[in-house]
Amino acid sequence: MPARPIALITGASRGVGAAVARALAPTHDLLLGGRDRAALERLAAELPGSRPWPVELTEVTEADVAGIDRLDVLVHSAGVVTLGRIEETPAEVWRRTFDVNVVAVAELTRLLLPALRAAGGHVVLINSGSGQRANPTWASYAASKFALRAFADALRLEERGLRVTTIYPGRVDTDMQRGVRAQEKGPYEPEKYLRPESVARAVLAAVTASPDAHVTEITVRPSAGPPN
């Protein structure tokens, strides 16, 4: 039997990343990326054909990707958000936000390009509604997501043999969203948010599109809640 395609998912220990892993598991062998080794091991035990890939994404090196000679799908799901008005946001917050949300994505992609090229692979970037519009107190996060959009667009043009998809979800019912609502000092209302599985279905739709189709962008908004 031919080998199953391989997908590497960052931020796979929880939330959208874990949901994407579950969505791809029936058809792909998985590398589950993240910092929480115990959580990754629990998920790997649940999903046959998967294994943990514990790594600090802002410190990834060639040694971390050694042995990955072919990669069919790379899903960038890891990210951070810190809210605050521009006048209240110091340089270290901007640097950390861009380091995780943009620089780490660019570097991991760069390191994995040979493996992606070998497979004619697919890069999927989980962006945000904030990558399409900026709102008050979201400046550093939105700027990083606009930069992530630009990175995806440039990668698509440079690497004609790859497919590159940006997913723009609205608010999602995750631990990260709980943290966001705490920063906003607002109630947590999961019934108004997307479920992680809904975002994962969008990823699956892009990854399983017919060979003649290159799905470049998908916007998913909660039907019952705020647009971003």
C-alpha cells in the first residue's frame, strides 16, 4: 500500500490545532507540534498514525526538522494575542506577537520547503478576522495577522508548485478566546462563537480540494455572534 500523506500541525495541543489534527487523522499521518508534550502525547494516543513533535516554535532549527524529507500538509495554527491600546502597548509586546505569529511561521516554512516541494505540498495558515480588519485595542495582533496574510500571498507567488491557503475565522470557542475575553473584561459566550471543529472543516475542505482547484482564502464567521 502507498504511504499515507503526512501533515504537520502547530498549536496541536488544544483548540483549533487539535481539531484540525482530528479532522486530518483519518487520511493523514500526523506530526503534532506544540510546547505541551504531555498534551501532545495524549492526543497522539487518541489518533493512530500520529506522534508528538514538541518544539518551541520561536527557536526551531534545522535539527528539529531533520528526517522530515516529505511533507504533504503544513498547518500553522499556533499564535498569541495580547490586547491593548497603542499608547499602552510596549515594544516587547509587539516583538513577541510578531515573533510567534509571523517570524516563527516564516522560519518553519522556510526550513520545511524542501519537504513540501518534494510532495507538491499544501501550506495552511490559520489567520483571523483581525487579518482583514483592525479594531481598537487589537493593533499589535491585527498587524501581525495582516503580515501573516502578506507572507501567505508572497509564498503562493514564489512557490508555484505548492498550494497556500489562508483561513480567516471569527471568534472561536477556545482557551485562547477565554483569555481574550478576560482581557476585554467581557462575558464568555461560547454559543456566539465558532466551534474549533468548524474551522477544522474549512481546513479539510481546502486540503481535500480537487487537484485542479487551489483554494487560496476561506473566511468563516460565527452565525450567532460578532464578526471578528
